[in-house]
Amino acid sequence: MVPTEPLYRIADVDASDLSAYADGIDRLQNETLDGFIIRNVLNREQLDKIIEAHDKLGPETKYVSDTGMVFFPVPFSKVDQTVEGSAQELEKYFLNYEEIWKNFPTQFGVDYEGIVQGVLTKIAGGRKVETPIGINNVGKYSTAGLKHLIPDEGLFKAHCGNLFHKEFPTFYTHMNQISTVENQMSYFVMIEPSKAGGELTLYDVLWTDAEIRMKGDVVLKGKNGELYDLEGPKKVRQQMLAPGPGDMIVFSGGRIWHRVEMVRHTRRLTCGGFVSLSKDDTKLYTWS
Ligand SMILES: O=C(O)CCC(=O)C(=O)O
Ligand SMILES: [Fe+2]
């Protein structure tokens, strides 16, 4: 059998061994690399602490989507659709996000923000890694979100980060002022993989190929009307990534169409969000 070339360039490297990738974020941005799978960012004890605290969270602190996904905290995508431009409402969310991440190390027993930003600093080309201040300089963005996919229900339908810019205008208008959101990157740490399913699938379709997701969410439409059928017999090429517990994915989620496969048998729990450069290029932001 002729081995097939992997579709994308994904660096598979241990968290303690990132010295060869100091310019990793620049390489994602200039498209000489497509992603990282960084092994052992969190250890077993840290994962267990996060899981235990997660499972104690009250339902009022979460948001359940219609695709079998439970978010903590309530994500900005949801807030964007409900605040209706009220500055006061919006400020409440940013203050709450700030509070949640201030308390996270005690409540969850793990300084997730510090650890993840520490790892990202090693590939950030000398830039500082920070969580951005909220709209009207109030509070902060949520540095990440916990995403629990329910077995036999939960998935992320095909998307890419650039697709969200028009969908969530309140947040992206602000993020676009302080940051380069075009071709933003994604990151997450695998907290608890499911027994089956839940892989991250990267498609051989870029935002520059197709900007439209058709009804049903499995066909993308290109600029000249050409269709990319993600599930048809002549499927587009794809590459699946299946990180283990404690592994972190950082990838070009803004420009590469991707999805998370339906989770089977047991739940899947991840914690992550987006990564982008500040407008003046001196900082790297983590936000969700
Ligand atoms: O699995 C996750 O938590 C997020 C997957 C995803 O769509 C992303 O990281 O952009
Ligand atoms: Fe994504």
C-alpha cells in the first residue's frame, strides 16, 4: 500500500519540548504549518480535579445547545444573540467572565489559564500571552470555555472561525478593533475523550475555497457555485486528530473547515477557545 501524505502539517510534540517551535504562531499565520498537537499539557491529577469541579457546577451556570453541547460559562456566541446591544447587559457578562477566571484556580484546583498561556508563550515568538479586556474596557473575555458533548447527541457541525465573524457581530466588531481576527486560530485541551467518536476532522476545504455552509451542514458552497460534499461518496479529503487526555490542540481553525464528530457511548469534555494576535502584533490573545 502506498502511504498517503497527511493533508495538513501538524507538529506532534511534547509540552516540554517546544524549543524548536518558538515561532509556531507565526508559522500558523504565514501558513507554513497548520497546527500543533502538544502532548501532556495537563497531567492526570490536574485533569481529575477539573472533571470533579466541572461535575459540581450548577445547571444555571451553563448553556445547553441544540447539538448536544453543554457550555461553561455561557459562551459569547449565545450572549451575542441575546444582549440586543444593551451595554449594561454586555458588561455584566464581561465582569462575570473575569470573576470566573479569577476563581478558577481555587474552584477547579488547577491554574488552567496560567498553564495554557505558559505553553502558548513558548510558541508565541517572544510575545506576551493575555486574555483581552472586555468591551468598553469592562471585565475580561473568558479565556476558554468548557465544552461537554453528550453521548450520541453531541457534535460540532462543520465550521471555520472566519464563518463566525458576521454571525456574532457584537463581539467580533470589538475583537476586530483590538486583534487580527481574520484567520484566527483555535485551541483546546482534551480533558476527557469519549470512548468512540469525537475526533476533530479537518477538511481539504479552506475559507478561501468556500464561505457558505448549506442547509443540513454537510455541504459547503464555493465562490463559483461548486459544492464540497463532506459526507457524499466522493467525499472531500480529510484528516482526523484524536488528542489524548491532557493533550492540547492549536490549529488554524479560522481558515480550515473542520468539525467534531458525533460523540458515542461516553461524553467528551474539552476546554478551549480562540487565539489571535493583538492589532499591534506585540501580544497573543486567548479568548472564547
Ligand atoms: O473540541 C473542541 O473543544 C473545539 C473544536 C473546534 O471546533 C475548535 O477548536 O475550533
Ligand atoms: Fe472550531
